[in-house]
Amino acid sequence: MRTNERIRAREVRVIDENGEQLGVMAPFEALKMAREKSLDLVEISPNAVPPVCKIQDYGKYLYEKDKSDRAARKKQKVIVIKEVKFSVTVDEHDYQTKKNQAVRFLGDGDKVKASLRFKGRQMAHRDLGYKIINRLIMDIGEAGTVEFMPRMEGTTLHAILAPSKKAEPKAEAAPAPPRPPKPEAPAATAPTPVAS
């Protein structure tokens, strides 16, 4: 962004510090006006014809821009790809542990790369690897969506899962069915006098 003497255009459209247009003039005239107000002439739109310049405090402008950039960075969510590794001979308990890890990562908003490496003769049994990865995809279900279907890269089979975009609607509790009326207790009757 060019300022003051660095502005090289023959003429510029000038906006004052209050946002009002002052018209088209030579840069040295606009710079003179800026100097009288102890401000800078800043080129804000160099590609316009003629370029647009604004009279403002350049230091304050940079400070506010930096502040707004930092606020935007705080709000932005950085998506990390977490990896969960399997083997063809994965035990059921290990599989469940890694599946739960993947669900937790997806719940935190991170992507999950499920990878399975074939070693040596295991390459002859790729179908077993596909079964494990496809089972993982089925078990994760609603918690994530498949971004890349399982595919081979060298000796590794991998798939990428992304967090589910739709928020899980909480199931509302169904109203309890009405209770059947309680049987009424028989009314207490007065004892009948016994004739003697």
C-alpha cells in the first residue's frame, strides 16, 4: 500500500478523513491538504482509474487493521487431520479403541485419516484391509462423512473422514402414555344393624 510521496499516479481521486469526496486532483495537492491536517495520504484503491486515495492517520489505520486481523484469526477454526492406524491383524479391542478415538476426533471438529499398512505377504489379502476400513466407516455412521473413499497408495490403504456438517438433533423425549385409571376402592358402608 503506497503512501504520501510514494504515490506515482498523475492524478488521484481524494477522500477526506470524514469519508467525503474532494474530487480528482494531482497527488502533490492532495498531499499538501493531508500535511495541513497532520495526516497521511494513503492509496486505498490503486487499480481504479484514477487511483483512489484517502486522507487518514496511516499508523492508526495499520493498528486497527492488525487488531481486526487478530480477531478474525481467533474466530477461525483450524482443522487438523488426525491419523488412526490399523493393521490387517488388528484385535477387536484395539479396533474398538481406535474407532472411539476417531469418533472423539470427529466430535472435536477434526478430520480423521484412517490408514492401514500392508506388510510383506499381507499385500495378497487387500480385501481384509478394505473390510476393516469399510467397517470403521459404517461404525462411525452419523459422527462423520467420508471425504475420500478407501484407496491404495503404495502399501497403505487409507480413507479420510470429515466431521458431520449437520448438528445432531437431540431426540425429544416422547410424552409418556397416559396411565390407566386406578381402580376405585369400594366405598365404606355402614354396618347393618343385626336384629336380635
